Amino acid sequence: MADSPACRLCGAADSWRHVLLECTMARSIWALAPESLVEHMSINENPNTRRWLFNMQSLLNHTEFTRLGVTLWAIWSSRRKVIYEDIYQTPFATNAFVNSFINGLQLLTKPRGEQVVVQARPNRWIAPPENLVKINVDAALLRNRSVGTVAAVCRGRDEVFMGASTVTFIGTNEPTALEALAMREALALADDLYERRILVASDCKVVIDNIKVNNAASYRAIIREIIDRSSSFLVCSFSHEFRSLNTKAHNLAKRALPLGVGRVCG
């Protein structure tokens, strides 16, 4: 039982609405949901949980309401893992679970005899276009200590390792901002390696989208710096990739957490 009315993740006043809709963790996950769903949620301000759900059911079609229910469940589950098990999942990982669960529900409702084609997700590193190097980035977070690490790994088109770097921050508790810092570190690593034609790949789609449209709420300054700095390169593009293609940067970020505050290059 909680001994404080404050949210255990961000410190704001706790309530069902804050936990599932307004907390930093929840907002990061809803940012990956369909815009029409989020728009309907934003206009429903009923403070009563049951009435809020009834209102949403009247506003949404069956597919959208199913996604709403599964996402609320996934947010609650992810939150409990952070609080009670110190296990943090990125917003992208939570959103991927939601998509996978809904796809499974759809398979169960397919009429018998109908063939279902499941596209296999790639699991090998994808080479960059010719004359470019590729920098994979990722972030890791120890929320109970407000410590975060970003990692960048640079490889050539033939997958030859060219360099890597990590940066550890203290006082960091927003996952998407940390993912943005990882993108910024990719540009710093490229400068260190004197590479002027780069492709930066991340498994955080929301940050990639924010860079492309120059839009972010709490970490706008980082996005602005990335956009300004990228203009100094001959070629600098950003792409989203699945976590299965980003294992090197992901593992490096996790292993660098105990190293302490600062930047390490190699």
C-alpha cells in the first residue's frame, strides 16, 4: 500500500487519470498510439473512471476501444514492473507488446480456412546506403537512482566496427529525453571519427518523428540542437529500426550504467 499520495515515478499528485494518462511514462506510450484515439481521449475529461470508460466506448469503434483497453493494461503492468521490480521497458517496447497482443486477438477471430501471412521481423544488422556509415544508438535507465546512460556504436557498410561512445547522466527520469540525448551523442561520435556522411538509427520511433517535424514537449531544446548540428554534415539522416536490429547499442548502454557520470569513447 502506498505511503504517500504522490506518484512514485514523477512525484505529481496520484490518481487513476495521472497513472494511466498523464504520468510521464504513460504520455510516452500514448505518444505512439494512433492520433485519433489520443484525440478522443483528450476531450473526455470525466473524473469518474467508469463513466470515462463508458464515454470512450461511445466515442470509439470496436478496434479503437480494444486498443485503448490493451494499452491501459500495458501501462499499468509496465508501471508496476518499474515500481516493484525495478524493470524498465521503453515506450517502444510497451507499444510493440500492445501491437503484438492485438494482432494475436485478430488471429483468433479470423475465420477458419483463411490463410494468415505473418511477416517475419528482421533480426540482423542492416547495412547503410553506399558511402555512408551507420550509428546505432540506445539508452538505459536506472529509475530508482535517476541515472541514465546513452550509447552510440558506429559501423561501416561492411559492418566493420569504427568506434563507440557512452555518456552517463544523473537526474534523468524521462525515457524519451534520454533517447533524444542518444541521438545527439551519435552526432558527437561522428565528429570524433571525422565522419561527414552518416545514418543514425534508433528503436525509439517517437524521437525520430519529433526530429523530422521539429516537435517535442519536454525536450525541445535537445531536438533543436540535433537538427542544428545535423546541418553541419554532408549527409545526416535518421531512421527507426526494431530493437532486434539494435542489440549492440542496447547492450552497451546497459553495461555502461555502472561506470559513473561522464563520457567514454573507444
